[in-house]
Amino acid sequence: MSKVLFIGFKGKNNASGRLAELISPDHLLLTNSFAGLKKEIDSIREDYDLAVMFGVDKTLVSFVRLEKSASMDGKRLYSKPELNKFAESLRSSGIDPVISDAPVRCLCNEAYWHALVRFEGQAVFIHIPTVKYADEAFIDKMIVSIRKSVLES
């Protein structure tokens, strides 16, 4: 079994942090600031085979978006894990996934960039809906799906 770190963002109403906490005790909640999240990611000293990151996108309602890449200063870094495996696991759990290769300029992109550097491409970023749409049933499906695709493989 791979050693996996689950990463979300801090905030009592942040679905990404809640999901990371519920999936595994091996999790990190990032601060909601550009400088802070870089320091937190850079300070990870333990070796992990994979980082699975969650972030909230307010435009999502009924699906999740898996990000292929992150961009910074005109450069792009790509995720090495096979995203279709994650997408299939999500689909089989009743969650509609979309794979995107269009990084947006936001805190999530910045966090993903630093994680791709820190974990040498062994990171996956999944955008999920806000707590308004990420109800208990959604969270339960995500937990089952992610555990199946990562922890039990």
C-alpha cells in the first residue's frame, strides 16, 4: 500500500478540509494564503508516495473536476498519476468527474503547483463543490471512491 497524504484547506465551512480529515488521519490542512501554503507544503518532512489534494470551486454543483496540471509564471507542471483511474472510481461511486487541463489563477492552482514540485509530480488535485452542495451523501461517496482508488490499490 502506498503512503498517501490528503490535503485540504482550513476553514470550518470548507468542504475540502473536512473531506481530507474524514478520509485519513494522514492529512494536512493548508492556510488560505499564498505565502502560508507554500511554507506548509515545503515543511512536509515525511516521505509520501502520493498527495491527494482537495479544493473548493464555487461554480461546481453536481460534479468534481480533476486537474491535470498547475501553472505558474508561464510554466506548467503535470500530475503523474493516471487521472482516468480516479475518474472511473468516482464514476462508480455515483460522482460525475471531469478532467481538466486548464489551470485557473487561484489559491488552489498555487497549492497544486507547490505540491507537484514537492512530490515530484506525484500529486492529484480534485476540485469539489462548496458545503452547500457537498452534503453528507456526497462526502460519503467521495470517501469510498478515494479510498478505493488510492488506499486499497
